[in-house]
Amino acid sequence: MLDKLDAEFAFGRQALDVRAYRQELLSSNVANADTPGYKARDIDFASALAGSLKKSGGTTAGASNNATLAMTKPAGVTQGMSMASTEAGHMTGKARLIATGGPTDDFGKVAYRIPTQPALDGNTVDLDAERVQFADNSLHFEAGMTVLSQQIKSMLAAITSNS
């Protein structure tokens, strides 16, 4: 039962993960607007999402979401890594925690943005363009959250109905 619920929300979570990663890149661009030699970076959302879904065996919107997406699996502990303790009282172990969002290399290749007006110091960040991209990505992230919230409300209504 829970695997079906997980599969139902997997595509939306995957899309939100890619949106969050893109937001990190865009905010990094804004933060480094005055850094000499900094190159503005971004990803193409559609190709990054399609690529990560293809790598993980997921499906696109409108198709059946039966496959569990690798990047949307809950955090888990795996074996194969040992911790070095520097003091006698430190804990030892061979576990490592995998982040819920998965590795960011599944989001596709980060590309450098071609500047419309290059700066003399080699910085390619255009603050106006970055603000527009940041606002657009934020709006799409919020829309994705709204869709997931509605899905959850619909399922809760179906579960609690007295028919």
C-alpha cells in the first residue's frame, strides 16, 4: 500500500528536487555577481528532469508511476564506509547516510550561461537575468508544491470518506 502511495508522489518529488537544485545554482550566481572570473551556471529543467527520470527508470507526467525513482527514495544507511576516530571516546562505525534528494549528478550537466554583455573582469552573471530566472523557478516550485498538496488532500479525503 505504501509503495503505491510513494509511486503516486514520486514524479512530483523528483520535479521539486530538480527545481530546488536549480534554485541553488541561481542563488549561487546572484551571490557571486561581483566575483571576478565567476561563470554563471544553470541547468535546463526539462532535460534534467527527463534525464534523471530515464536514469532511474521513472516515468514522465501522464504515464503510470509504478517505478520507484532512485532520487526520491527515503534516506537510508548503507554499508561500505568506515569512519576514522581521532580520539578514544569517538564513535566508530561503517554506516553512511544517503541524502533524500540523491546525488546531484543525476540532474544533468551544469552548463555555463552565455553572457549578453560580458564584464571586463570575466564575470558572466547578469543580475537582471538571474532575478528573472530565480523568480520563474520559484513560481514553478510553488506550483509543484500546490499540486502535491492537492494530491495529498484528495487522498486524505478518499481515505476518510464515510461512503
